[in-house]
Amino acid sequence: MDFFVQACGYFNNEGNIKSEVPTLEIPISGLNKADLLKKRSNTIGSKCQIFYQDDPFVVSRGSMQYLYDEAGRKFIDCISNVQHVGHCHPTVVQSICNQVATSTCNVRFVSSLLTECAEEILKTVSGTGLDTILFCNSGSEANDLALRLARDFTKHHDVIVLDHAYHGHLTTTMQLSPYKFDHGCTIQKPEWVHVAPTPDVYRGAHRLSDSDLGNEEALYQAGQQYADDVNTIIQNAEDDGRNVAAYIAEALQSCGGQILPPKGYMTKVAEHVRNHGGVMIIDEVQTGFGRIGKKFWAHQLHDDGFVPDILTMGKPMGNGFPVAAVVTRKEIADALGGNVGYFNTYGGNPVACAAVLGVMKVIKEENLLEHSKRMGVAFERELMKLKEKHECVGDIRGVGMFWGIDLVTDRQTRNPATNFALNLIMKLRKEHNVLLNADGPHSNILKYKPPLCFNEEDLVATVQAIDQALTEMTR
């Protein structure tokens, strides 16, 4: 318990988050990178992905928004959205440790933590009609379960997904993920999956001019066009004798390029889908729990009253501990499985629930929604400086603590600067101790999705590093 006493000093006198939480010193002697990589190559499947493929990053320890490599060097972590409230946050660590020393029972035993955790999550969707929760282990499981719920409730079979979407690594969720099946995956798109254009106003099917990217009416009209595309898909499917059970989309598309859907898009899509007997599934596995700042959930971004029928969540809710869930209406939950019941050996076990409750406690006590909202303003200010200075920055887009820098070879054509982006993230890591990732359909978009304790000092440091690196690379 000495760790927890030591870590309690992570607030300053004003009650604000310090830049780093004290942690026990973890010895790093014996972490030989070459040996580790050789052992990994000998024991781990070759298809298991790894950051910085040409020169992987070894983590010796993490502390809030910082990671340390095998030599003890400190890096600003801009990409770990899983460690939502910070690597090894003491409140979450203590919550997990206390519970793992108490009980870890299967969820078919009754646990007070299960219902307490469910109640806390349901408070975040109070007044929406979403009133029932089912726990599982990962976002992939949650989206697979959401598909089953949609089919059992609607008695339809087909699904509409967005281009470039990623919904998980299970067979069914890979079938729902163009991010996988469009890139040489052995799992191919089945006939029951229909792909709609991503509502990307910068480089999508209904793209806007630079002058219209900030025009609310132009954005709204583009959103309506993208929604009409979904309606056309539904009608074509019905003409072929098929019925759509669900439309599934990430609230903000991450792997697809940090895309924010225009205001009115989701409400119009929901109208089309529900008119044809389907339901709306919103995937908040990467974007939930306050990342957008002003709201707890990213699908609430536009304050236009949109409510999904099924909401999935995962990654951030356990701060690195595996836990996920599906929230829906009781009538939909009760339709699951016919006469066959549902249980999940580990999903919602007391330790997982303790982790979630720890995260929820930190979000509330440290006022992280307000912090994320303020950081969103700072992000826009600092990232726009990059766009004003560097021609290779084609677009800046985001909200709260979810931002993308779209790198291009030419602003007029918006041609993606793929190799440039990949070289840039390696330069930032090696020369500036900044961890960023490049993703999107063309791997040209720098993605900011840091732990929510990431602060303005970290932001300024990383933007200055990007500025310097871009200056040197384009000289």
C-alpha cells in the first residue's frame, strides 16, 4: 500500500492535475531490446501488429501521460486512448488491487459491484431510453453482441457499415470492417454487409471546398447527402429481397481518419434506418467517457437529440483493464438469443467493475470533461499554427482530446502524404520523445488521442516538436 500513499501527492495545492503522478521506481536493468525483440519473434505470432514496425518501442513503465523506454527515457504519449485517465492512475490501480484481493467471481454469482457499475454507466445516458446493460470483455465482443441484439430484435439480417470503419477483430466484426476486409484480409465482405460512404467532408464522396469547411450550412447539406446515400443503400437492398437490421458506425471515425460527422447526419440516417425496420448501433469503443469534452459520449457532439438504439463501449472504461459493455433498451435486450440465455465468464466480473468504477470516480473528481473541453480549445489554437505555417498540413479537425492532422503533398489536390507522415512520426519519437501515430485510409493523418490527463504544457511541447520536424523535413 506504500505506492498508494506515495501516489496520493499527485494533486497540487489548487487541486489541479500535476504533470505526472509519482510512481515506484521499476528497475529497468535486464531489458535488452534486441533480446526482447528476438524472443517476441520466436514466441509471438508474426501477424501480431506492433507500433513502429522498423524500430519497435519497448515500454519499461508508464505514468499518467508519459511512457518510458528500456533505457528509462521519458516520452509524451499522444496515442494511448485506452489508458483513459492516465497510465497506472493510482485511484484505478487501488480499486483493481483491492477487489482482486477480495473476489473475482464469475458473473453468474450475484455481485453488488456489477449493479453499482451498471447504475453509474446508465446515469450517463439518463433520459434517453437506454436503460439496460450487458457486460463483456472487449470492444470486439461488444460490437458482435450488438449485431446479435439487432438481428434478434428486428428479425432482419443485413447491416450497413461506413467505408474505412473498424469494429473489431472477431470474425463477425471483421466482416463489418472495411478497414480490414479492403486491405488483403482473408475474411471478405459478405453479401449481408453494405458499405456506405464515410461522411468525410474533406476528402470523401461529397467533399467541400476549403472555404466551405467552416460553413455550417454547407456542412449540414453535405451531411444530408451522405445520409441520403444510406437511404439509397437500404432501398437497393430491399429491391434485392434483403432487409437491413442495423446501421453501425463509430461516433467519430478514428481508423478512418479522425472524422467528425456533420451536424444532422446521424439524425437523418436514424430516420431512414428506423423507417425501414432497422436499429442504430453507435460504436463508442474509442471515443466514449468524456473524450470530446463537453459531453460524456461522442454521439452527443451536436446536441441535436440523436440517441442510438444500441451503444457499445470498451477501451477507456477500464483504463487498460479488459472490460466492455453494450447499453440498449430493455425491449431489445430481452429479445436476445430466443430461449438461450447470455452469460460471459469474465465480462462484468467484480475486478472489471472495480476498474470501471475507478475510472468513473477519476473522471468526476478530476473534472476531466471540463479539462477535455478546455484542451479542445487549446488544440484548435495550437494546431492551426501548424496549418498556417506548413503547406503540407492540409486539414486540422477534431474536438476535445480527439484530433487529426491531415498531411498532404499538395493542398489543392489534397493528395495524401503517406510516406512523409510515416517518416515524421519516427522522427518525432527518435529526436523529440513524442509518441504519435499515423492512420486513416492513406496512413497520412497524425492522430492525437492521449490520456485525458494530457495537459496544455504537453500539447505545446508536442506541437513545437512537430513544427521543428516539419521545418527540417520540408527544407
